Amino acid sequence: MSDLCVKLEDISQVKKKISFEIPWAFVKEELENVYRDIGKKAKIKGFRPGKIPRKILENYFKADAEGEAITNIVNKYYWQELDDREIVTLSRPEIDQHGLMENTDFSFSASFETEPVFEPHGYEKIELEKINISVSEGDIEKRFQEIRKMFATMQDVTEDRQAVMGDFVTIDFVGTLDGETLAELKSENFLLELGSKRLIPGFEEQLVGMRKGETKEINLTFPTDYSEKKMAGKDVIFTVTVKILKEQKLPEIDDNFIKNFDKYNTLDDLKNDVRQSMEEQCKRQSDLELQDKIIDAVLKANEFEAPPSLVERQIFYMISDTQKRMKSAGMDEKNAMELSLRMHDQFKQDAEKAVRSFLLIKKIAEKEAITVSDEDIDNHIKELADIHHTDYEVVKSAYDNEERMNSLKSEIIQKKVFDFIKHQANIKAIEKVGMGQGVAD
């Protein structure tokens, strides 16, 4: 009797293939077991259950029996081999087989993804620059303008004047492409803040100078990367009518303004709190930028492939997150789903980086024996409770399922790995005044 023959080969850094040759004696035994089970349940006229000859069963059930035998054989030998070799797979196996033949050994192969095997390096004593950002008076002024806007009132423009950037207009518009009016480029009573960049480049700018009640044609070229393919790069004519023109009335920042808040007694209280929160934001920004530099440096030093199944999973998370944000911004569910799904390819590069970062941090943690203790978890939950001014038990109960706890452990491991790298790194501090564009938003 021939022996079981198994061969393992690497297709790539993250894909392996195991080929099996199963002796006919093993296959024959499995087929007999399957036919025995079928025979117990089968009902064929003229035969008592359990007494149907094998040849008759083959006439009726050959394809089903062989299919079941193949499934049983594949499952038995594939999983046993993974177990023996201590291989952890990331994807379902791709099985390649060509059926059973009488008195012939049965061959099949299983291809699957695994994490890449590599020895992490290049993360010790790295040269880094850390930009320490401090709050400027301009940042404070900008934040106060934002706070004023939060309490702004809208009022109709009473004088007969042209619309300017910062005004709010209610418009009807319809777009035509090659003389055809498109439903997706039509809207009534659309509220738009001029300068918000909500619509395609050039649209809002051409509304500046219009008056209430005025209708105007606007010629625009859609961006070449526009999500709706039939409009990408095309010239479209919009007919726009301004129906309502409103302006924001901003409150003065004075002692009366403090009455909008329960937590402040004086204007100085508000100013001090704003400065403190912005300083904390600066520190977070500075820490995040350093973290990005560490990731970029260690990824550059360690070239390895990201498993496609993990990349796809990450893209799915990114699409789901985008969909949620679109819905919370007021987009209907169907459009949010369609638009976010179209962003699949745009997310691929960031998804690959996220997967490679996760795997590299995991490898460094393994090499340096960085682990998570119960005390680490407890301290992290206490920190979260303090940050969110929530009871410890409430935060702890949020991590009572396995998936969330694993996510928390990954977060703690990541922080410990970054701290380990930072502790050994040569960090040059660079002072920068002013939070810059986007940070104070």
C-alpha cells in the first residue's frame, strides 16, 4: 500500500500551497463509509433500507457520494497537515482537484494565505525629528472666530447687494450635459455657504456677485477624477437661480457671550480653557506626527508583502467608516453606499500601509517580548474613563466581548512598541509656533 504524499511550497511571501496524494486504499475506505451512510437513508423501490446493493447505490448517488468523499478527504488531510505544521491561515483555501478515479491515488492541492515570515530590524536607535508645536495668538484668534460662528444667527440680507463669500444662498439649479438635462445635477431649495467648497470647483465662485432673484448660466468642467464617470472631465452648463440670500451675524466676544456657557463665569475662564485645550491638541498633533515618522522609517527598513485578504478586510472597514460618515453628514443610505463602494481602489494604498504597520508592530512586539498584562489593560481603561469623564465600570463593560478586548490589546501593544522605539531613538526637537492649516479646525 502506497503512503500518503504531502508537499508544501511557497507561492509568494504570503501565499503557500500544500499538494496531497492520497493512496487509493484511503479513498476506497472513505467511499465505503459514505455509501454505507447513504444506504442507511436511501429509499429505492423494491429494496429494504440498509439492504440496497452498492452497484444500485452507485447508479443513483455516484456524483453525490464522490463529492462527499472528496470533501471529507480534503477537510481531514488539509486541516490535519496545518495542525501538524502549526500553520495559521488568513484565508479560506483554494482547492484544486480533478475528481476520483477507480484504483487511482487521489491528488489535490490547497492554496492559502499566511502572515509573512520575517525578522524585523531597523527600529533601534533611529534618527527622528519631533516638531513641538506651540499655540500662537493667531491660532487662538482663529478658534474664537470658530466659536463665534457656532453661535451665529442667520438673517436675510435686506439691502439690494451682491452675494459675497461667506454668505448663505438658497438656490435652484439644473445641469445639462451635451444638451441633456440630468436628474442627478438638479436640486431645488439647496442651502449653500459660499466658500464651503461643498460643490465642484468653480461653482461657488461663480455665484459671487449674483443678487437675490437673479438667474444665471454657469459653465463648468467637471474634475477628471469625478466619482460619476459619465460627467468626469466633461463640460456642463448649470442654470442657477438665487432665491434667498442670508448673512451670518456673529456675536461679540464679551461678558454677555459667557452666558451661552454653564461652565465659565468670566471671559478669562473661557480664554484659558480654549488655550489649554489647544495646547493639548498641539501635543497630540506632535505625538501623532512623530508616530507617523516612526512607522514610515521602520516600514522603509522592512520590505514585506501585505496579505491580500487582510488588505481587502481593511478596505472593507474603511468603506464602512466612510459610509457612516457620509450618512451622519446627511447623505441618504443608498447614495452613501454607492459612493463609498466606488472608493475601493482609492483606499488600497492606505489599506496596505495599515496592514503592513500592524504586522510589523506585531513582529517587533514578539521579538522584544512586549506583552499586555491585566494591569496594562486596567490602567488603559482608567485613562479612557478619565479622558471621557466616565465611570471606570462603564468603560470596562464596553470591552466585555472578545473582539473589542483584542482590539484594545492591539492598541496597548502598539503604544508600548512606539514607546520602546522612541526610548531608543535619537530624537531632535524642533520648535514650531502656530498650529498651521487644518489643525485648529
